[in-house]
Amino acid sequence: IIGGSDAPDYTIPWQVLLNIDGGRGGGMVIGDRWIMTAAHVILKKGNQASKEAVRMYMGLTNFNSLTASPVYAASIHIHPEYNNPTDVNFNNDIALIKLQDSLTFNSSVMPICLPPEGATYITGVMGLVSGFGITEIDGRSISTNKMKYVQVPVVEQETCSNSITLSKKTRDSVPSLSNNMFCAGVPEGGKDSCQGDSGGPYALRDNGRFWAAGIVSWGVDCGKQGTYGVYTRVTNYMDWINKTMQEN
Amino acid sequence: CWPLPDTGPLMHGVIQSPQYPQPYPSNLQEQWDLSVPEGYQIRLTFTHLDIEASAGCFYDALTVLYDTKILGKFCGHENSADGHHPGNQPILSPGNRLTLMFQSDDNNPERHQNVGFSAQYQAIDMDECSAPEPEDGSGPLCSQICLNTLGSYLCSCHHGYELRPDQRSCVLSCDGGIFDETEGHLFSPGYPNPPHHAVSCQYIISVESGFAVVLNFTDNFHIESMDTEQGPNCPHHWLQVTLSDREPMKLCGGKSPGLIHTNSNTVTLDYHTDNEGLSKGWSLDYSTYRVKCPLPSNVTKGKVTPILTEYFYRDYIYVRCDQGYKLMMDGQEVEGFSTMCQSNGQWHLPLPECHIIDCGEPEPLLNGGVTFLSGFQNQYRSIVQYHCNEPFYSLLGGINVVFTCEADRKWRSNNDIVVSPTCIPVCGQPTKLISTYQR
């Protein structure tokens, strides 16, 4: 998380830390047996991590791998249309992990709501993105074991698209923005999600409830001026999410 | 010659002198042997008799005999001055035989114009019962009752006696009587007359177990007694009433015992008299009733049906518990209960108890719990309320879910739902919100 703050205890209880073969990712609790994350966290360049390799930690704001107890997966369900062998196509970047054991919720662990019926992404509305990914201190990228958060607004889809187009002129292999994605961030930079936050939640709040509007997916740099974080648009996947959970 | 078919004795017929109604020949000697079945007499009636008259019927005569006994010797005619005409009176034979002998002589044959006789005979039933007692000292034909029949007679006996094998004399008979009908009538031999001899009779009234006998002596009761200060004593004549498992009771005197409730299904009556004294005897009607069982006690929280003022042998009663209660017998629950009044006057099963039912522990609620609102130990009408572990869970579809233990032993909500509720996670509402005050 760039430009954010340490998350106080109990403030983002749906945050999940994924550790897959040493790599770090994020996820969010959406049910007592289900974690939602990004497909690319589990499936990297065509190789899917085994369910045994996926270790999940939750209820923590200060991660200590020596003391934390992982939760294990019973099954992994990657969106069937996710196809990103070369890291340039993050369309349908969504996955569900079913847990071996049911969770009991408390102040530390609580699910985030799925998008309510008719949920919309209104430009400028502030959302809360969180994770254990890298942060930046004095211009240097720093790994952190503390959960951080930052509030960034939903960005106009066209604004974001322009930003990405501009990036493509100076960089190679910049992924494309699809309607299954939306952007959040500030044009001046300084507030963003970053590596290690992938799969984590971007939450919007309606009527006092946080709902999972986006999944941290990708972006050009982190927190740079004129760039935004790109998130999987969860509302587009409600049918798949419900179907997957019901069938499993 | 050939034999005639055996048609048996004729019951009637006509006898006529030879050549009748022409004059009979002279020098005749003719005989007719009449017979009818045993038990009958022969009545002979002359329709005409015209035989040469002579003093003492010396020349021509018709002689009527029973064996060798001459019943009559006849001659002459109806208006003749001499001779012996039978007139219109019939002749009755003492037994079932009769012989007629007709004779004529040979005197004055040219003047002989008498036509002889014509007579009818018929069998007449003999009334053996009115016959005088034989003089041989063998006694009357029947010792007690004689009944005349056609051609014979029957002997019969008074009540309390039976005919001996000789079919004419009677013997006292009062034993061997087992009275197994539900009601009946008994009396002493010869009642209301005293028996001629000493009697020792036994009567057993034995009805089905479960019934009790009631004796109802008629007012005309007389058994010789000896009055003492302690009341009538029965030293020589008595009627002993014996009931099972009880001391025998001797009855005598001139006062009827009236009604006796024996409370027993078997009663033995022994009537004894000796040759001394005089007892006219006794008579009774007996009836029976089903034995009673005690009134069933009340069953707490239950009902006994049917409700009757009295319960008798073979009556059934049923016990049902009030709603919310179950039938218990010997610590075991039973589906239903009935008991029958037995022949010994006891119910065959003791009454059960009604215990309040319980619905068992309410189903536990995952991520929630159950709170007792009222009631005791999950018993009928206990009320529990389910709740979820707030604020992390909430009840699916309900604010407060109250379940009541119903009579079907299920916990049911007001909406008649049996299954326990579900706690669903509360999402997106952290217990602590991020708050920043810096601007």
C-alpha cells in the first residue's frame, strides 16, 4: 500500500494474507468457507499453485510468520475465462478458494459483503484498499508485515483508459483495460496499492456496510502521478461467484 | 290250504251265526276266538239275537267266554218269555281275548225258523291306571303317577323323584345337580311337602368365574330347628350353604333367609333331614351378577374413560393423558393403556401415570445459542429463544425466534416451523472503523 497507514486492529477484518510458495498476495473473506482473490495470485504464467501450497492468514494486522496459524484450501476455483500466460491480460482476474474448515467470525475475522443488487461505481467515491504488500518510505520500496490501508477514489473509466494508453506509448507489454476492470487512485499519485496487495479488497461503503467492489489486480508502477490502480470489477462476476459457491 | 298273511289282530269286526240272516242249521258246534292287541279290551255288541229259547239255554245257545270264564250264555229273542237275551248291553272282556261258542241241537228241525245272531266287536283301550290294585301284594301299577295311554300306560314321579329301572316305582332324586345357568330355580324334594324319608341332597350352583351368585329364598321356608338362646340350632335338619374359602353356614327354622349375596361364583347347598321330625323344605330362585371392580382412582393430568358409577367383570377402562403428557407404566412410556376388570374383582393392570412430555434439548445453533424464557427442563410449554452471536451473526429472516415445546414433542416457532434457525454472518460491518481526525 502506497501512501497509506497502518490498519488498526479490527478495522479491516476481511483482509486475508496469502502466501504461495513464498510469494505474498491478498484476499478477502466473503463467507465462512470462501475467500475471494485475484486469479493471477494463484495462477502465474500458466502454472496454478496446488491447494496445499496456498496458505492463508487472517485476523492479523501485524503478520509474524512464526506465530501465525495458516488456513488451508479445500479447493481452488479460478475464473474459467482467465487467460494470462504472459502477464498482459488481466481480464477475468478473479478466483475463489474454498476452505477446508469453516471460519467462526469475530472482531478480527469478518466477511466483506458481496456487491448488493444494483451496486454502482461512482467516480470519485472513496474506496478502501488494503494489504500486506510493499510500501514506500522516503522513495524506497519497503516490504512490510503490517497491514496497511489507503483510501482512493473510483476513477472515471475513460480517464483510466487514457492513462493506460499513455503508458503503452512509453512501455512495452502494458495490459489493456477491459469493462471487467475499473480504476481507483488519485491523479497526483502517492496513494495506491502495490505488489503483494494483489487479490486484496477494494471496499466501498454503502449504508454503513463495506462491500467488495474490486480485487487488487494490476497497475503501471505504484502511486506514480498519472497512473491508477486497476481492480477487477466484482459486480460483473456475481453470477459466477454465486454459481461456484452453490455448486461447491 | 295256504297260510293267510299275518295282518295282526283286528281292532273290530262282525260275527254272525252260519247262514245268517237265514235260519241256522241244526246240529251246529261253532267257535270264534277273538283277540285284539295287548292293552285293549273287547266290547261285543249284539245287533240281533234269535236263538231257539230254552230254559237255561239248554238246547241252542251262544256262549261268551273269557278264557274259561263264562261271561254269558244267550238264547231266545228280544221279546221271548223264556231264554236269556243279552239286550242292548254290550259285553266287555276283562282282557284282550274273547271266545264265542254257538251250538244247536237236532230237535224239530222242520219247525226251526230262528235266524241266529249278528254281533259287532271292537277293541276298547283299557285304562290300566284305574284298575284295582292287584291282590297279590305287588302294589299299584305305578308308585306315584299313572298315565293311561292307548293300549298301555306310563308311570311317572313327582318333583324330586325319578323313575326306577322297573318303570313303575319312584326313588328320591336330588343329587347330581350342577346348575350352571346364570339364573335358575331350586327346591327341596317334594317341596312344599315334606319328603317321606330322610334325604341328603347336594345342589351345586357353579357359574362362570367373574359372576357372583345371589340366592333368593321364597317365603315358604321350613326346616326343623331347635331354638336356643343363641338362636335356631340345626341339629338334625339343615340346609348348609358353602362358599369357597368361607365357613359353611347352616340354615334352618321357619323364617326364610331371603336374599343372600354370596359374592362367589360357586355355591354348594347340602340339604339334610333324618327320619325323625318334619321339614317341609325350601325353594329358592338364584340369579347372578358380574363381580365389581373398585372405582379407578383419578389420574393426575389424565382422564379415565368411560366414567361409570360401577365397573363390573369384563368392563374395560382406558386412560388418556392431557395434551402435553405421556402415559408411563413402570418407568416406561406406553402408547396407550387399557385395563379390564377381572373375574377376581381386580383390574388386570394398575393405572398408569401421566408424565409431562419434554422436547429434549433444543437443537444447538451454530454461531448462536438458546435462552430459556420460561418452562422447566425442556418440558411441555417451555419457551426458548434462539439468538446469534451478535454482532458477527444474525438470524436468517427473523428478529427474535421463539420456540415452544409442543405436544408433539417438537420445538416449534409461532410460525409452526420445526427446524432450528440459522445464523448468517454479518458482513462488512467491522467493530471498529478507521477514523482520522487530521485534515
